Amino acid sequence: MSRRQGGLSSREIWRGPLLMALLSGVGLVAALLADGLADWVSWLSLAVPVLVCCRGWFGGRKPSASEARSEEAATKPELLGDR
């Protein structure tokens, strides 16, 4: 897994989606095969991906100051100066 300059490795990129897929799979199997405690396991493991998506959609992280400046510079070429 190579790391690009200033970028993320493949492992860092895919860690979250793979974890959510694993939780979803565990939740679906638990819901199909067992009762009682497995029902709670299925509800909790199926709720995590939904909560993560809601957090990203409604309450996503705020951009850092450097990200905000680079985004502003990208939309306003006069801020870049003579390059």
C-alpha cells in the first residue's frame, strides 16, 4: 500500500466502507438466523451504516482553514496571483 504525497493509502480509504459492509452482513445474518439477543445485534449493526450516512449528509465535518483557503482560491483566480 503506497502512500501518495499528501494522500491516503488504500487501506485508509477502504477501512470505513469495509467495516460498514461487514456490520451490515452481520446484521442481516443475525436477523435471518436467530431470535432474542440476535435481534438486538441485527438492529444495532444495521443502524450503524444509517447513522454514519446521516452524519455525513446532515452534520459532515467542517473544512479546515487550509482546505477553505484552497477552495476559495480555486473559485477566485485572482487570489492565486501570478504563477
